[in-house]
Amino acid sequence: MAGAAKPRRYWGGVSAFLGTRLPEAARRLEAQGRYGLFAGQGAGPPWIPLAAAAAATERVLLGCSVAIAGARSPAETAFAALDLDRISGGRFVLGLGSSTRWMLRSNFGVELERPLAHLRDVVALVRHVSRGAHAGLAPFEGETFRIELGGLEPQPPPVREEIPVWLGALRSPMTRLAGEVADGLIGHPLWNAEWWRTRVEDDLRAGARASGRDAESLHRCVYLAVAPDPDEGVALGDARLFTAAYAAIAEYASFFEERGFGATAADVRSRWDAGDREGAASKVGEEMARAFVAWGTPDAVRTEIESAWQVADSMLVSPPFWGLPPQRIGHYVQAIARYGLEG
């Protein structure tokens, strides 16, 4: 897995927020040599911006980073994947995640008792549909849901019967599930290069072994949060705020505990919940900020990116978006381009 021999495959991003500018943005990113274009799950699904990008491009992959599996009917996810692969000419990658119980309940009104088991079933259903929708579908029965699929007419033949499914993960159980059932793994923006090389690789390989699969065949998409600025103090301040915004999420507590920052994260969470975001961010020290964000001078950030290529098959270099105001996110979007940190 030596990084030096690998092509540098960088993802770009598209969003419905671009409005009528989206097709031109997608064409520009393709012309710049992007490997693929990601759209994530917001209030709405990622299908719409990806469909617009598919119509405007010819070469780049189109992927979800990620679609939340529990936010909609599993059958809708499966048929949306089939449709997007068709209109993109076989360029679609289905990125799926489970999100958190709070997010599902708060934003989508969904309660899932077994989110990982549900996600496993969704992956199986996607493959069931992509392989059989053109010939007539038998009922599907998983551990968490059953779908008759009896009222559907056969569809035109698919572009391909195997649509790549990548899972987005945060903790070990999801990473191992990706190794067991998926075609690839989309890293969390809180994972730095060292975490990828150690814990993530161990979990991914354990999952692959459990199902007798070759871990080397799995695609590793590194999602790296970066804050490059000639003024290291400015970069550190934004990295602290980004880290605090994630630490403030109660369902992330076990992850921060595992990384050795459990007590600090609890302090951050109590201050954030009290409305003191500045005080919460001040509790994030340099070591903690560096564990979750590549921050500092452009050269320092470039070094971290190069380190991540020891593992990555493709990479999304992203501003530290969570918790930051739009103008600061825009600042880092421009800085990433200015300093050539995406290839």
C-alpha cells in the first residue's frame, strides 16, 4: 500500500445550494481533473444535485458522502441508486451511512432500534434490486425489514448489475461492517492520517476476514478536514471550533473517549449546551485539535495530506465546516485551491 505509486484521485463537492450554478461548477471540477464529485445528505437527499452533475459531466464519478440509510424507504434508496447509475452511464457510487439516532429522530422523524443491522439490510437490498429489477424481483427479507416488491414491472436492463456501495463510518462497528459487506469505506472528517493507518485499517481488515474477503480490494476514501493558514493561530482557532462542535454531540462521546479526550469533550459539551461556544472551543487544546484537523501553515497541511496518501485510494480535502460560520468555510475553500492542496 505504498502511497508513492498511487495516482492522486481527489473528489470535489456539489450541492443543491449552488442552484443554477451547479452544472457549470460540476463541469469546472471535471475540467480540473477531479476523480469524482460528492454530494451529501442534508435536509434533502443527495440524488438531486448528483443527477444535475451527471447531466453536465462525462467522466467523473458521482457519489454520495453519504446518503443516510434510515432517512427514507430502503426501496427508494435502491431504486434511486439504479436510476443514478443509469443516467450517469455507470459512474455512480452509493455512499451510505447510519447517522446518529438523534439526527434520525430530530431531522427525519425516524426511530431505528438496530441501525447497523438496518444498514446491512439496505446494502443487501440495493444489490438485490440492481441484479434483478430488469428481470422481475422476488420479495426481499432481511433482519430488520421485508419488502414484497410484487407490484413493480420489470425495468430496462441496468448499465451494470453491481453498483459500488461504500459505507461512511465513525466507530469500529461500522468500519468492520464496511470490511464485511461493502465495496469501500468513506472516512469520517474527524479521522486523521494516523487514525486511518492504525485503528481504521485494523477494523477494516477484521471485517473483511469475517466474511472471507480480500481487504486490499476495498476502496479507501479518506475524508480530511484541513485548515491551512499562514497564521497558525487563526488556523488553530478554527480547528478548535470545528472539534468543539463535534465534541458537543452527545452520541460522539464514546468516540472522543476512545481517542483519549473523553473528559475534555464532556467539558466542551456542557459549555456548548449552555450557549458558550467560545468557552467550549477554548477547552480544545492544540493536541486535541491536531488529532481531528490538519491545521497550520499550508506546508504543514500538505505534509498531513501526503501522509494520508499512504492509505488513501481517493481523497476529499474539506474545510472544517461543522460549527464554523459560512465566511470562514469560504476562506478555507479558497485557501485549499490557492495552495494547491487538491492536487
